[in-house]
Amino acid sequence: MGEIPDEEDRSVQDRLELAMEIAEKAAEQYVELAAEMSRKLQAVDAELAVLKQAVAAASGGAGSSKPKVPEPKPFDGV
């Protein structure tokens, strides 16, 4: 964010202006970060939708969460 000069040579107004400048830069960086995270989240959401479609298609298209279990066969006891 830049070099901060010696505090003894700066007036209160200069210090306030420097603090405001630093705060504005931090706010700009926050906005950029939020926009980047939003783009990444949209990409992940799109990928998740594709994966959900693939899982639904692989499970027979019914989208059922219950697996098919065969009926038990009788035991002869031998």
C-alpha cells in the first residue's frame, strides 16, 4: 500500500488523508475479491448442476436414493 513516512513530520490532516487513502484501497481490493469469488461460485454451481445430471442419468434417471436390494433366498440348512 505504500511507504509510510515518519510520523513526526506529518500533520494530523496528512495522517487522516493517508488513512483514508489506505481505507479506499482496502475497499477496492475487497470489491475485487468479492467479484472474483462470485465468478468462482457461479462456475462451481454450473459444474455441480452438470454432476447432478450425470448422477441422475447413471442411477436410471428416476433420481431415487433407494438402492434396489434383491429378495433373500431361503437357506436349506445344509
